[in-house]
Amino acid sequence: MTAIFRTALAVTAFSVLATGVSVAQESPEMSAKQQAMMKAWQASMTPGPEHAELAKMAGEFKMTVKSWMEPGGEPTVETATASRKMIMGGRYLEETVHGTVMGQPFEGRGLTGYNNVTGTWWGTWLDNMSTGIMTSDGEWDFEKGIGVFYGDYVDPMTKVIEETRGVVTKLDGGNELMEMFMITPTGEFKSMEILYERK
């Protein structure tokens, strides 16, 4: 049995038990340590105010995508659509994107979440233009309406890990602007800008 499978099994077992934690806590068979464990798992799996804020970002969007291949160059401009919904009991925001890239059909899927245990935001992205995954982590300031995420991926040409900085700004009407910057030894340059407009 692999470590990953053992961890997944433990999480599943604790999650199932945690749903009946109030009953379990009253059971004389449960030690104080076991009760504390159940309480911790219950807190870790329960959606909180951060997840409620994330749910506000769900919906249907039209996307205008600008991409730059190099600093100072002219961007290519394309359109796409995004569908966002909360999944797994309001714990994660799933985004599915359809459009075209350089005349080719494009499909992408991302997940965004907040980890109650670590107190951190995270994101993943994968699409049909790759066989890998991009991961990121960062923070949200919901009062200012700005999220900043740092991520990385492996460049298919150089096989070197490239780092990125993504900035999401909430606009009026539930719209958003996402800007992606490549982090290089000589500084940053904007590689992508996506305007999300609610349908």
C-alpha cells in the first residue's frame, strides 16, 4: 500500500467519522486524543468564510485573452469562454475554459481552493496544450479585491522550471482582470492578460 493511498484512506476515514463527531464525542470508547483528532479533522474539512468568498467567483464568463511572446512585442488577441462552479460541497472552485489558441481548439481546467489547515490559497491548471500541470499558491485581499499567486511550470523547450506571478483584480459587475507575469533573471514581463466578463 503506497503512502499516498494510505493518506487518502486515512483522510476518507476521518472525514466519514467527522460527520458524526458530535455523537462520537459522547461515546465512552473515545479517548480525549481521539476526540481532539476528530475535532481537528472536522475543522479542516468545513468550508469557511474564504470558501464563501470563492463561491462569489462562480458563473459564466466571456474571456478576452491577450498574449505576449516577448517583452515589448505585439500581443495576440483571442476569445474564449469560462464556466466556474463550486464542487465537493463548496470546498473548491472549478473552472473549465474553451476557446482557440493559434487556430487550434483549446480546453483548460483549473481548481482554486483555500486550505484551512495551512491558511493558504492554492491553484492548479492543466490544459490540452500540455501533459503537465501548473501549480500556484498565494493570498487574497478580498477587501481590496486583489489576489496574487506565484506558480511554476516546466518549459517544454528548455526543461527548466519557469516561475510566474499572477494577479487577479475584481472589477465592477462581477468581472475580473487576470494578469500573468513571467519572472526572469532580468525582471518580470507581462505574458498574458485575461478580461473575464460575466454573461
